[in-house]
Amino acid sequence: MTIAWSDFTPWAALSGGILIGVAAAIFLLFNGRIAGISGILGGLLTPSQGGASWRIAFVGGLIAAPLLWLAFGALPPIEINAGYPALIVAGLLVGLGTRYGSGCTSGHGVCGLSRLSVRSLVATLSFMAAGFVTVFVIRHILGV
Amino acid sequence: MKQTLAALIAGLVFGIGLIVSGMANPEKVLGFLDLAGLWDPSLAFVMGGAIIVGLVAFSVARRRTLSFLGLKMNIPQSNQIDKRLVFGSLVFGIGWGIAGFCPGPGLVALGAGEGKAAVFVASMIGGMILFDLLERRKKAA
């Protein structure tokens, strides 16, 4: 394993991570809920789930965050190298998978591990492993 | 009203955190998932930072029956480890590895005006709707 020292940004990663933790803490302690983004968004698509206003507010906050950032300065680069067909397949798999698995990087990864849930640990290890294998296959076997 | 405002603030802070951490950039996420290439460990530090705060928040939450706004605490109780959990998470991980997007960063990049992120998010919502349709059919059967 070779570490990409020029890409590695431990302090930015740690401070951004702390902000994500603070956001999850606000949502947990004020709204009494897990800040699981796939669940919050998915619940909007299932009207029987209820809570449309806070769901829209949370998702709206995520979408508005870069706009708020732009009021103070330039956004850091967002590099999307996947092509359109890959993005469509990726989106479908992420949408289906997170709903079947009841969570994503935020709900299982951040919140689930924070509450020491074994179920979320299993989910996190599963999607991380699948992510590692997928990138290995795409970059090192198919050589895309 | 207060509940909606708290959700908006949580969403905003979450999004800012994703931008600060570099996780709104799929190429940086893929740098973490590419163990065999030049590996960028940043994502592990993002998770670490978030979990440190999360551990404190959940230890406070566990001692409460109502939230600060007087709402019922809705913390998942399920401990069930089944095929749905593992299979769903594996499918999610494959999608994550293809484009480097998970749901949060997809929404943030959409807000930043990235057309490709809009395609990803639209397709992700399509996947979620498909899930609902399949579930409904299963219940009806």
C-alpha cells in the first residue's frame, strides 16, 4: 500500500468530520432522529412515512450548503470523472442498495458506529468492502 | 416549525462538513477506495472526526426519552443482521465505487450546480422509487 501523501488532507478531513458529527448531534438531540441521508430522502418518496417538512428542510440544507459557501468564497474542486452511463448505473445501485440495507455512509457509517450498533458495523463493512472491490476491478483489472 | 428549522440547520452543517472534508469531491472518495493505487486515507479521518462527536451525542441521547424540542426519540432498535442488510449494503457499495458518490455528497454536488451530480441524484431517486414499488408489490402478493 502506497499512501498518496500529496492528496492526504488529515486536518481538513478531521475538521469536516467533526462538523458532520455536530450536524448528526443537532439532528439527534433536537429532532430525536438519526441523520441518515438515504432514509430521510427515501421517506419523502414514501408518503406514508410522514415528516415531509423536516425531510425537505434537511435535504434542502444539504443542497443549499454549497450556495452558502459561495457567499464567502470559492468552492473546492468537485471532480466527477465517471461518464453518464456509469453515473446512471451508480445512482440506481446506490438508491436501491441504501433502501434495502436501510442506510448509507451517514446512517450506518457515522450514526450507527457512533451508537455502537453491530448491525450498522456489518452494513458499513459490507459497503466498504464492495466499494474497495469495485474500484479495484474498475481501475486495476478493467483499467478504466 | 422549530423541528423544520433544526433539520435545515443540521442539513446545512452536514453539507458544509462534507465540503470542508473534501468528501463532496467523488475523486477524493475514490482515492480512499483505491487501496491498490495511491491511497488517500482522508475518508477514515472524516469518519473518525464524526464518530468522536457522535459517541458523545448518543451517550446524551440514550439518557433521554424526549429530544430538546420535546419530540419522541426515534433511535433504531433493530439488531437484526439479515440478507437484506448485507445484500443491500453490498449493492450500495458497488454503486459507491463506480462513481465515488454516496447520497449526501451527491446532493451537495447537485447544489454546487454540477450537471453530472444531477444525473446521479435523479437516478438514485429512481432507484429508491423502484425499491418502494418492489416492496409494495411484495406486500400485495
